[in-house]
Amino acid sequence: MLEKLIFPAIRSYSCQIATDFFSIPRTFHTYIICEITSGRGVAVVNGTPLTVKKGDLFYVQPGMTIEGKFGSEQAIHVSIIMFRAIMLHKENRNWSVSQPKFPFPAKLDISSQAISIHDAILYFIKRESPHRSDRFTKSRKLSNLLHAVASLNSTQGEGDPQGVLGMERTLAYIAQNYSKEMRIEHLAKMAGFSMNHFTRSFKHQMNMTPTEYIVKQRISKAKQLLFSSKKAKEVAEQVGYKDEHYFSRAFKKVEGVAPTLYIKNKCHRIAALYYGIDDHLLTLGLTPVAALSYKERVSYSYPLPELSGDIENKFKLDSRKSNYEKLMRSKPDMMLTSDRLLQDDSLNQIAPTAVLAHSNQYGQMLEQMAKILGRERQAADWVERYREQMTVIKQNINTRWGTPSVAFIRVSPHFYRVYGAGNQTGALLYDDLALHLPKGFPNREWAKDIQLEEVASFHADHIFIMTDPTDEARQRLQLLLRSEQWTSLEAVRHQRVYEAGDMFFKALGPTGRMWAIDYVASQLRG
């Protein structure tokens, strides 16, 4: 694997770590090799406590979470190499790229190669250079260093008298295989201990027995699966229990309630990790303890929709960051996200994270969430109000315009985009209100990016236009408004162009969608 690596970025630092820097767990998103040059303390890496002292070497992989307890009397000084790595694969003439996972423990015993490892790291600290000509040398040196670390990893059991690294391997094995049948004797052998010594050491480090830890991993995964509307029997099988009743007893022993009642009775603090999920919760009468903010969906200054006003003083999350610290402080019982978003498995260390299947159809996600949270009445009330309002609006539009065509255009700093039916705004316009797509728009397209010259190709009776709140987008809008292609459109000539505002983003949630169909109706009434 090491021979196939490419390193897009390599950075190195020699620095002092503030004693309170790791007081809150932090999740890293790059690879890191770190040598401790002075100081001492304890680091908790993915739940495993490890001693930290001068001469220790640590390896951090993307997604690892670290919490530190360092003595204030002596600062921790480190030499750090941070890098990104990708691996190329070729199958049937097609190339693909993946991010490698090195099978290294978080803490390495370098006693057998301390001098050579130290010298290899020192090269980066002394030779950090911005010049392109140095990149090949640095990549070769880093590859050699990883080879040396891999060599250390292959012989770790021999120089690990306290069993710290063996215990790490055992914990990693449990995390990957918790649903399988495990024998304590096998885990002890993996750690390099006798069974009695392994059980004592495990309980000393983790404050629970190995069996209790395995059960904890299974129940944690079960809590996620319960939000997916799976039956208790299916959940039991997926987390390693063949007997549904035994699973129910084990779950109740840990959580105090049966699996079927867990979400309704114990999930009172919910964090919303995708746009619009906060609106769904508010519609069901639940206030999220943290929510992904709309404001940076388009730009850093995008105004927060009114529908999220109830969480003004709560934790607003940022999609550009890991949010690990904010989520820790919000103390959620459950976190909800969307299958539209790349999943961060490290968040499961804070609370179970349930992934919702996104739907653009009105009421579908709301009813799914309501069934699990015991809020069916609130969901039914909203669906009924929306259906009644939608029926009245469709009748009014039909009376005034017949069945008109509508285009929804977004102007960004980089593109003009015409949206089709396969998104939240398209579903609202073309499914809920039965309006027609612009003439010439491909029926199955989610959206189509167009050039200024192509604007006249998409004829519509009415146009809703949304402009990203940046200077570049506003300049691009002016180019559009002054163009012959724009002024030649029938909707422009008859003054049937309407400002869409933040309708595109509000339509992701039920309250926002209710507002959006009212807004469309008010514009078309003229």
C-alpha cells in the first residue's frame, strides 16, 4: 500500500501545546505523526487512555478523537508532521482514488529505532520548505518514515510490557466486530495477556469489564438503528443478538427502557445535523439542542431563516467544520442527519447518529420522524393544513393563469442554474402546485447549469430568481439583467419575474415549505 501513495500536502511544525487545548475532545481530519520532545500527561485516543512523555511517538488518522490531561507545571512540546494521503487504484482501465487506512496503533514503541525515527522527523522540522523542487524529496522521506513506522508496528507485541498497544488492537477489533460472537480468551490472546490479567487491565483502563464494553458497543449501534424504523428483531440481529427477547433485556438493563420505547421516552435532546431537520423537529413541537445553520449554505453572511428563530440561543453548527466541541457541549441524546451528507462516524462517540432518507415529497420525512418520536398527531395536523392550503392555491392559480410554466433560476458567483423537479423547490412548484417546467428543460434533470447565451432557450410564463448574497453574484445578476437574451424573454416583457429570496432553503423544512407555497401564490396573484 505504501508504494501506491501520493501525498498532496505535507506540513511540519515544532511547537508547544497549550495545557487546555485538549480539555474538550477534538477530532482530526488529517494524518499526523507526532513526537513528544518534552512534558508528560495522559491522552485519551478514541476512548483509550495513553500515557504521554518525552520520546513517545503517536500516530493520528483522520476521524480519530483525542482528549488530553496534561500537567500545568510542564508544557507539552511536540514535533508534528501533518499530511494528506491518497491511493490510486486501477480496475478495468478505470482509475479511482481512496484515502488509505494504515493499521498503526495510536501510540508506538520506538525504543528499537528511537534514533533513526527521531532523525527522520527532525529532517522535516529543519527542512520545511515552500519550494516545489523539495516536494519529491519530502514525499520520499515521508514514505520512508511510514515504512519505518510499519516495521515498528509489525513487532509491537515484543516491546510492549504494559500491553497498551495490545489493548488498543483489541479495542479496534471489538469496534469492527462487535456484532460477532467474541470469546474473552481470544481477546486476551490478541492483547498478549492471560485471561485474568486481561480482564483486570481492561477494567482498570475502561472502568468496565470486556463483556460490558462489548454490550455497550452493541447497544450504542442499536440506538442508531432504532431510528430507522427497523423492527426490534432486525435490530437485534444486526448488533449480534440472535434472540430478540435477550436483546430486549440487555437493552433495558443498559438504558432503563425497552428498545421499542427508547426513542419516545429517552430522546429529549436532539441535535439536527442537516438543513431543514431543525424545522421538522420544531414542527413536531421539539426544539433541537443544536442545529446546522443555514447562514453559510451560500455565503458566510446568509441570514438565518425565521423558522429557526427558536434555536437562536442554541448551538448553531457550521457545515465547514467538525462541530465536535459544540456537539459535546450541547449534550444530545440523539443526532439526526441526512443521507445527502457524508457521514462522520466519529460523531457516534457523542451520541447515536441516525441517518434519515431524504425526500422532497411533502410530509414524508415528517411522518417518518413523527412515528418514531411519538408525534404522529402533530405531523398529521401539519399534513392536513398543508394539503388544504395547497388545494386552495392550486385552484386560485388555475383560475387566474390556467396551468402556467415556471422557471426557478439561481444566480451564483460561478453559474446560472435552472432547477428541475428533482429537488425541494422543484417538488413544491411542479408536484405540489402542478405548475409546468420551462419549455425546453430536460424532464429528468435535477438542475442544469447554463451560459448567458442559453437563457433564451428556457421559455417560461413566470420566473422566480434567486441571487446568492455576494458581490460576485450580484455582478453576475447585472450581466443577466442587461443582456438581450434576458430582455427577450416573455416573462420579462410582461413583468412576471419574482424575487425568490431564501425560498430554496426554506423549502427543505415543513414550516418553510408552508411559507413558500404562500409566497408563490402571493407573487402569482400579482
